[in-house]
Amino acid sequence: MTQIIDNSLFFSNCPLCNSENIEKVYSLNYSRNLFYSTTQIQLTNNPELWNCNQCESSFTQYCVNELDSYELYAQSQSGERWKTAPFEKEKTKDVVNFFLKQIKSGTTVLDIGANTGEFLNFAKKLGAETVAVEYSEQSRTFLKAKAHKAFKSINELDSKVDMITAFDLVEHVYNLPQFMDNCLDKLKPNGKLIIFTGDISSWGYKKSKANWWYINFPEHIVFPSKKFVSELKGFRLLEKKNCYNSQYFLGLNFSIAAILNYPKAFGFRKGKSPYTGLPSLFPDHIIWVLEKI
């Protein structure tokens, strides 16, 4: 059954830096067959993408309010919607190799938004101690069955960790500065926060604009810039790595999607649906590595 959701949340100030210097960029083009995690929904308002001229980040206006969002995530069965392939097979080789260098035996790794534990399974194989934060009750059950500690909130943790990871997660967060502070509090000295998210400065976004796939999820509300990330208090930006979201963007799948989508991008196929941003000729995700100072 489709749930009608009131998406009237409008930010008077930038939700990332609190600046009043914000402006509309595009109206967004969500699918008619719309899901919020695994719940089919219908929104009451047309969402928009806005930019902040102060921190250079972007964010969604007319989004689902935080309480409704929390309830939708809590009742979701995210493992049935998102990929549950092993991390080392789902991600590209350069991303896998990147994390092979980051995780050492004995490292305590906390994955926020862990879904059903694909990354934590990978980390455990490398000898890491694994901890998860996950809203979905169903997913927490799966995580515990795989011998990962699992919590509903980061505030439930009573110890500090060496590393916090967040895969395609920060774009869901309503109060990103508070999220960063919570992560800072749970990290050991010189601990690392590693963020994997869509890159709104990428070629794919610049080409497809309002039709870029990553901004057209009702769950995605904030898209932090390099300026915002590099100026976070308590952290030092160690590394920025451009990458692809997954193996889907490479090889045969890339070729098929390119044949279907790129003619639309260059104005052919009049009357057809607009270019969706899939696939991207160049990486459209980014990894930020932040160190607690």
C-alpha cells in the first residue's frame, strides 16, 4: 500500500553551515514509482535542489520530515532493496584495495548505516572488531546473526573505536554537523572517519543536472562540498579519493546503460525520458578520509 507522506520540510538556512545565503537551483524529478527505503510513498510537494553560497554544499528542500524518515527506516527491509553481494565483489577493485590498506588486524571498525553487514563481513575477514549502527530492526537481527555488535543509535556505544565508516549515508542525515560531532566523540585519538558518498561536483552531475540519479532519491537530502568537509572542527582532511559507486558502472553493464542513456544526454530521442546520470563516464562518488585531531 502506498503511504502519502507530507514532505513540507523547508530549510530557512543551510542545514550544513547555517548560512542564510542559499538559493534554488532545480526542481527535482523523482520517479512516479517512488520508494523511501522499501516503503512505496507518494509525496505532497515537489522537491527542489538548493545550493549554499557560503559552504558550497547542496541540499533538498521540501523533504520528508525527520520523524517520518526515522519511522520509514525503522520499518524498512533494506536488505531486500539494496545490494547484499559481498563487499569485495560489489565495489570496484580500487575501492576494495583502498580499504585493504586502511583496515589492520585488531582495528575496531564501526559502520554506520551498515544494512546487513557486507562491509563489516569484509572487515572481520581482515581481523577487525566489528560494530554496526543501523535503524532497521530487521537488519540489526541479520547483523547480530553474523557476530557483529549492532546498535540502533551511535549514542548507545559505551566505548571508542579506531575507525568509523559511512557508505552512502551522510546524504541521509538531517543534522550533519551534529552527526560529525557524534562521530568525533566516538573515535579514539587519531581515529579515522571515512565517508563514501555521491560527488555533487562530478561530471555526471554537471552533465545531467536535475536528472542526476543520486539527487533523485527522497532519502537523500544533503550533499556536502569539499569546503564543508575540509573546514570541520576537530578533524583533519587526510585524503580525497574519486571513485565509482560500484561494479555496475563498469564493464558490460556500463556499455548497455551508455547505449540506452547517452543519446538522450546529447539531445537525441526527442520526447523520451531525460538523461538519468547513469552511467557516468567518470567517477561520480567520493571517499573522504578524516582524522580526529
